[in-house]
Amino acid sequence: MSLQCLICIFLCFQGTWSYSIRVSDTNSNYSYDFTDQYEDLFQYEDGILRDRLKSFVEGQGYKFEKIPVTTDDGYILELHHLYQGTSKIPVLIMPGLLSSSAVVLITGKNRALAMRLVDQGYDVWICNPRGSTYSRKHKTLDPDKDKQKFWDFSFHELGYYDTPATMDYILNHTNASTLTYIGISQGTSQFFAMASARPEYNSKIDIMMAMGPVAFMSHVRVPLLHFLKHHIVLIEWLQKKFQVYEVYPRYGTIAANIFCRDGSMFQWVCKLLLSLLLGFDLNKFDSKLLPVILESLPSSASFKQLQHYLQEVQSGHFNQYDYGVIKNLEIYNQTSPPDYDIAKISCPVALMYGKHDRLAVPKDIEKLTNKLPNVVEEYKIEKPTFSHVDFMFAKDNDALINFPVINILNKYHGLPLITTPAPTTIAPITRPSSTKRPTSGLRTTEGPYTMAPITRRPSTKKANLRT
């Protein structure tokens, strides 16, 4: 198969993931019908989670509102607010690449991270970055008619414009001085970009929770990315030749219904592509959630976002977008893009990652950790089958993700810890005695979670606990 064909197939399949209402698990010989708590999500015109998400969340027992937030460069984002009457501490969740707020909601009560946080008294806000399913608006540009201009952004613009605009709105609305930030995958990339390029925002963060952090990417274990990184010039030529500015799933709905539906002889191709692109083993994945995942992923994104990450894989640097020598000179006044100054990220950062994650690889995270000046917690998930997508969709995400995240935040905010049986697949990080920065990790025991105190620097700011 030619490289051109492979690229075209790759781009096309960004838009060919859909769902099948009835999912069969070949390992356990049963069928699961998604017609109970998820049925509202599937009964609408083009299969994209739109207004149905609100009714779904409210049906789970939570208050939900949609708020428009306009960035300094004119993009109109849709901010989702999930709360109950007693919610006090604001938490901003930033989903990853090709994702929307749906990924932290659609697994429902007692499983979704956003809902678990609300249950614990947090005031949860979920940003939908520019171009994603709910944020396809601009003051003057149309995403379909003005594609070249509308889709001219990478995760840098998400960090430089979207994150500050969202933070400012939340802080003004709640009268809080600081908020808690939870980033998932790209949500961490854009935060690190913001905190280094606009360091004044560090003082507005009480703690940043980085889940599957993505900055340095030279050790990524996704064969397709390593193949493509050697052909960046050709990919850029193809992108310009075919004028591909948006990676958008709706164009492939018909193809998805043909090739990815339950019972299709080609469904294995869809599963293979999901595994290659998202880095998980579907044979060991909760197949009952497959239609939910295919319904919420992928959301829209720009080609430039994907290209920026491919540059990171190739260069081994965490730097701004590489426009080429001539344009780099115009924009940056140097021939190569500048590295993000990680030393300026002064807010407290807690890191959570999987030992066997193929995208957020521990070696790359170690490099990031050594450069961050204020890491207060590291939490490594040892489970062999845990992958990048499991931060949203793991079977046992209460034990692996939700309760550890909540306890890290509760501990930092001085709130009571919650207890749950501790899985044996999670291990604390033990740092050599020569490490300059104090870290603490979580201790795992046979009983409930017990957590070591965090040693903070004197300059670390406390959360603003309002009454």
C-alpha cells in the first residue's frame, strides 16, 4: 500500500467511527443492549452528542448548564457546568485531543469522573476547546465556509487563549481566587503551554492534576506515529494538496454504519484502528462501553493539532508549532520554534500516568517531571492492560482513577479522604534521596486508601475554600 493511500485512510477513518446499539462480547458469549441509561444519547439525527447530553446528565441527578465563553481571538467556546447546591471548590476539567466534555460524563453516575467530583462537593466545569463538538463557533468565521482560517490552531492556541478565557470566567463567576485544574492528555499539553507562555496564570491555580500528561513524546510506543514522523514533509504536502484543515467525524457516518456496525465483517478494521490510534487493547477492554466510546470519540479537531503532536514525536522537544525556517523567523525571530519554558510553571502539579501507556510514556513523563519546579504528587498505575483511553473509560476507574484523584484533591484542600478497597495494581513513586524536589505518592495497602502527607514549598498557595 502506498504512503498516500495510508495517509488518506488514516484521515478518512478519523471520521468513520460510529456506534452499534447492541454489542456482543465474544469472550463471554452475551449481548448487551444500550437501551437503558444511554438510550437518549443515541436517538438523534447524526449520532453526535449535542443537546441530548444535557438531558442525560440531568437524568443522572445533576444540575447542568451550558455557558458561552468568548476568547480574545474570537472563538466562542461552550463551557459545561455540572453542580449541586452544596458545590464550593471550582474544578476545571480539560478533555483531550478529539474529545469533548462527553468523555467525562457519558459513563454515567458512579463511574464518570465529573459526576464523582460533584458527589464529593466540587463545583465542576468542563471546557470544550475550540473546534470540538460543542465549540464550533467564532465571532466572524464559519468552520465550514472559512476552514483555512477557522482551523488554523494547534494546542498552543488552546493553551494561550481557551484555557485563560475559561479560567477567568469561572473565577469571576464563583468569586474564587483560585481553581483546581484537571487536564487529560491534550488538556495537560495546553495547560503547560499556557502556564509557561502566560505565567501570571500560575497564581490562579491551587493544584493542577495532570492525567496522562503529554509534553515530550520521543518514546511514544505507537508504530503509526513513528512511521508518520519520517514523512512529515509529505503529509504537509498532502494536507495542502487536498486542503485538509479539519479532522471531522461527521463526514464518515455512512461509511461507519456500513463498516463498523455490529455484525459487519469489517468491524475488526474499526477496532484495529481504534487500538492503533488510541493505544489500547480492545480484547481486554470493556466491550459494553464500545458504542459509548465510538459515540463520543472522535470530536472535531484541526489538522494542525495532529501535526503539532507529530512534530513533538519527531523532535523530542516540547516546543511551539514549527512553521518552517522562513515563517519561524517571521513569528519567533529564530529558525526553529522555541521550547516552552517549563521552569515558569510554578503552580503545584500532581501527575497520574500508566506504566504501560503507549502515548504518555513513563520515560517522557520522567523528563517532564525533572523539569517541572513544583511537582507535589506522582501516581503511577501499574496495571498491565491500562492504556491512555482508560483515563476516561476503564472498567475499574473508580479504584484506578476516580478515588485516587479525589483523594489527591481532598488532601490538598484539607478535606476528609474517601475510602475504597485499594487495588494491588497501583504503586507509589519512590524517588531517590538525591531528588531535589520532594514528592510523596500514594501508599497502597490491603485495606482502604492511606495517603502520605504532601510536602509543599512555602510558596505554594492554599485553595480558596468558600463558605
